Amino acid sequence: MPLVSVVMPVYNSAATLGPAVRSVLTQTHGDVELLVTDDRSTDDSMELLRAFAEQDERVLPESAPEQGGAGRARNLAMQRARGDYIAFLDSDDMWLPEKTEKQLAFAAEGDAPLTFTSYFKMDADHAGESTDWTPNGRVIRARAHADYRAMLRRDYIGALTAMYDRKVLGTRLMPQMRKRQDYALWLSIMRDGHDARGLAEPLAVYRAARPGSLSSRKLSLVRYNWDLYRTHEHLSVPRATGALAGAVWQSLRNSRV
């Protein structure tokens, strides 16, 4: 069975960390390693991770040498990966039990080294586990296919659902950017000529932001996406403006689900 390296950045995540970790450990495809980088948390996150590691050798936590943000934490985890595939999960989200099994089968059917899936949204204060998740109508639907041109207009890939094939791509790290590193990684893979395929079935659960933060996140999206398009992708001003309009539209649409 292919080994899947699951990358999880953690920062002060004690309140949500347990369900996230357990959602990986209860996968029906059990050949996984959970590579967690704690970004110098000040709560009990690292203590919880050590307890998980004592109970299950697949949990492999480490502390970042210094605080560097989620992108750097993910890169530190990826540099330790041994798996055939690398997948991503944040410490406040969850995978449904068959996510890895079904996505591996889906990846084997096609020739795209990057795959993603639809996913559910849950409220910020949801306290349940992935094993007792009841499907709701709040679904972000995966596009069947995404290439570089389409992804410039809109980020179709939910990071908690993404998985890439190391045998094809090698270890692809996230660019050193303050935010939107995941989007930049997908773009860099596609800029090299690889497309992505989306699985329609929702196989993960995303924890929505707490009420009141929507406006600030939209302003942050504009600023960081503009930097991504201009500095990382070297788009012209007109092309970057068009791409930014699509990204804002998508974010507004998803926030209503």
C-alpha cells in the first residue's frame, strides 16, 4: 500500500487538535504518517501531540526552531516525509474516514499528480469527531479538472483535500510567503505543465471562521493574492487584476455556504 505523508502545521491548536489528529489515525487506509510541526505554541498543543505519539507511532511531532508561520511549518514537515504521496490537513479541520483510501484510488485512475476533493463546512464551535460526522448541505464542490489558466482565475483546491504524488513531482515545498503559500504551490506545479483532478465526493470537513472576521479576511485576500500574482507569478497588472476579481468572487461565494 502506498504510504501517505500527512502534513499538519500547529499553532495554539489545543482546542481542535484532537479531532484533527484522530481523523487521520482512523483512516480506512491506515498506511499513513502524520508529520506535525508545532510553530512554537504557547498552549498545550505540543503536550497533546507527544501524548498522541506515545500511543501511535504514526504521529511524528516536532517543534519548529523558531516561529515562522504555517507555510514554513508545512515545509519543515514535508522535508521529513517518507511517503509516496503528500497530503495536507490543518489542525482545526478533519478528514472523513475513507478520504485517503478513496483519493488514492481516484489518483490511480488518472494521470494528474495533484488531486483534490469536495469538502463540507462546519461551524467554528463544532465539537464532534470525523467518525460521527453527519453530512450537511454546506458543500464546496470540487471542479473536475483544473489547469494553470483556470487556477489563475480562481483557487479551486481546498488545501485540506489536496494530495500530490512525490514519485512524479518529487518533494514540492511551499514558497516563502506570509500567506497563500498553498495556492502558490498549486500554481507552481501547474506552471510546470501538470494539471489537477477533482473528486466530486466530499471527503473532508473545513472549520469555518468565527463570525465577525469575514471583512478582515477579504481585505487580507486582496493584499496577499495581489502579491502572489505580481511577485510570484509575474503577471501583468491587467492580468493580475482579472485574476484577483475571480479570487474575491470565489471567496464571497464560499463564505455563503
